[in-house]
Amino acid sequence: MKLLKKIFLTLLFPILMFLAMWIITANNPACYVNGKYIFLGFDLIRFVILNACQSICVALAIWMQLKNGRFDFSNGAAMILTAIIAGNIGLRTGSPWITMLVAVLVGIVLCAFTAAVYMLGRLPVVIATIGVTLLYESLTYLIFGGGGISTFYQNNTLSFFGHMPGVLIPTALAMAIFLFYYNYTVTGRKGKILANNQAAGVNIGIWEEANVSQTAMFTGAIVGLAATIYVSQNAVAPQASLSTAGIMFSYIVPVYMGMLLGMASNDVIGIMVAAIGMGIFNYGLNCMNLGGGGWQQIIMGLFVMGFYTFSAQLDNIKKVFRRLFKKEAAA
């Protein structure tokens, strides 16, 4: 019964999201094309999977740092710079596998450099990572003629990891790396102590520099896998003025939702389920022609605010229901 309860609670969010969007879109004329209802169908499955895989990889990279008590603003810039480098090399080699390998290696190098700046500079992590973000963004204008990469995703062979079933490979690898780090490495377990109380963790003998550098290596591998999917699905242009932070924050919703949903299972499953639920939400908005521009941001912001408010008041809501049940039982 406990297992069934955990499964139910874990899957409840995407199920409710699907039912809600089904009801809303069924009563919206924009969701009918030539009399055909467009919300239900194979396109829903394809869109949700492709959208969720990218979200899962970026969210895992963000959450890996957050679990160690650090918020790394440079992950978005590292992903974009990695995508440009790996994508251009992939165009020259003609191999998506070499693209993914290069992306993982470049992601590790960039995240290791970020960790070195943080440790050697003795700067607050926010200041250090913002500075590195600006550096990585400037490099996007200097490498490969400053043109980014725009044709990679249009090549069916090279963009193998941006479509089904290839997109599942980097996603599964990112999930495996995350689980391995936090369940089978000493550094990953010690990172939980640093996240709860960094000063106390250092005082009891945890070597923070080792934790930072090793976490950066694993984070870099996940960033490289996220960059592989990103360049296989999008044209990647040079970035400036911390615009990569906006790209990173667009994938941050599954992180915080996954924190709550993962309480019934684990972090990876929570993030995966949250990403699937948000994929259904975004697909419903697209069907209603609200998938782009200001309306999407307004609706997304209201939904996220409502979800966080509900989660923050969850204990109080439980108390109200308990009181109601007690009154009914007494009556």
C-alpha cells in the first residue's frame, strides 16, 4: 500500500495537468482545425517527450549544484558555449556521437573552470558565477567567427539526439550520472551536509574544495548532455548581457516542482514527472495559440506562483482537512 501510495502521489501532477488541459482545450475553438481536435494525438506524446528531455537535463545540472548549497548562474552560458563548440565540430565530423562526446568533455572543462574561479577567487558563488557567465557569453562571439550554429539541427543525421528515440540516450545518461553521484560517491553524500549547513560541514572536516571540484565535473557532464539535445533541436546564436541566465531560468520550474514531487520517490523521478507535467501544460498552451509571447509568460508565472503557494501552505491545508474529518467523526 505504501508503494502504491508513492506511485499515485508521484504521478498525480502530470495526470491532473493532462485532465485540466484536456478540459480547457476541449472547450476552446482554437484547438479545432477543420473540425479535428488537435490536443489528443501522437503530437502530444512527441512534444512532451522532446520538451521533457531537455528540461530534465538542465534541471538536473541546476539541482546538482543546489543540493550542495550553491546556485550556479553560469550553467546556461556553459550549455550555450558547449553547444556552439560541439555543434561546429559535429558539422565537420558528420557524427552525432562525436558531437555528444565533445559536448561532455567541453562541459566538464567549462564547469571545472567555473569551480576554479570560485575556489581561487574566494568570491561569493553568485558573484563568481555571474562573472564567468559574462566571460562565456563573450566567447560565443569570438569562436567560429561569432556566428553560433544554425544548420546543425536541420540535418537529420546530426540531430539524432534531438528526436525520438535518440533524445532518450543523453537524458538517460544524465539521470544515471546524477543518481550515481549522489548514491554511490562519498562526495555526493557529503554534499548534502554542506547544503544544509555549509559552515558546519566545513567545521566537521568536509573538504569543500574537493566537493566543489568533483561536483563541477559531474555537473559539467550533464551540461554537455543538455547541450547535445539543445543544439540538436535549436539554432544557437551568440549571447550577451546575461541572456543565458534567462535560458537557464526557463528550465528551472521542474527543479522546484521536482523537489516537492520527489518527496514521494526521489529527486530524479520528481524532476522527470515535473518536466512531463510542464510539457503537457506547454503543449496545451500551444494548441490554444498561447505558446509564445507575453501570454505564455503571464500564464506560466501565475501557475508557478499558485503551485508554490499551494506547496508552502500544504501543512495548513492538511490541518484544515483533519479538523473537518474530526468534526464529522464526532457528529
